[in-house]
Amino acid sequence: MTVVVESPPSGNTPELHWTKGIGCERLGERIAQDVERPEWAIVLYFYAALHYTKARLIAEHGVWSSRHAQHRDSSTVYMGHNDLVREYLGRQVFKPYKQLYDLGREVRYRFTYDAGKVTETVQEAYEDLGAIRAAVRQQGWQ
């Protein structure tokens, strides 16, 4: 079986993804202040992390994936973004990234997070994002 790592399509620059990450993070910060549905900030924090890690993967390694998870056809395995983060950016980034990925899915689809601890959970998600941002930021990125 062949394992394939894709190159980014034209126009997918590190700067574009870094800027998108900043936008998601800022919107998440505003949503975190929402009294009724602050947990949706976690989803925005995950997408900020997605864009921050895409920026670093493109800038440093020239790799990209359009899917979160690995996918296959008859004889080829295509690495997903989660695989790329684990393989290229290491545990320091993968651990908080995976936590945000899982928690974001819970908020969007499963509703299994502890509703009594929403404020605390949103804060932990923001701290995970901060760790990711610090680890992948390159000089010159705001």
C-alpha cells in the first residue's frame, strides 16, 4: 500500500492560513462571552488551531491535507491533517490539537461535554489553542 502526503493547492499559503486562524480565534473569544452558548467558542478555537497548524505544515514541510482523517482508495492511503500534525509537528502540538479536535466534535455533534463546566472547558480549550499558537508561530507572523 502506498502512503501519500499531498502538496498544498495553489493559493494555500502559510500567511493565508495564519490570518484565517487569527480570525477564528478572535471570533471564538467573542463567542466565549455569550451567556447562552459559550461552548461554540471551542469550535472556533479548533478551527483556529487547524489554520495555525496548516500554516506551519505548509511553511516548514510543504504538506497539506483537505481532510481531517486519513482516507484510502484501493491501493493508496492519503494522510489526513491529524496525521500530518502528529507526524510533522510532534507531541507538543498534537496533544492539545487532538484535545481541541475531540472537544470540538463533541460540541458540534455529540453534546457529551459537561454542561455544568462550560466556562472551565472553554478556558481549557483557549489554553490548548495558546499552546499550539506559541509552538507553531514563525517569526514575522502576528
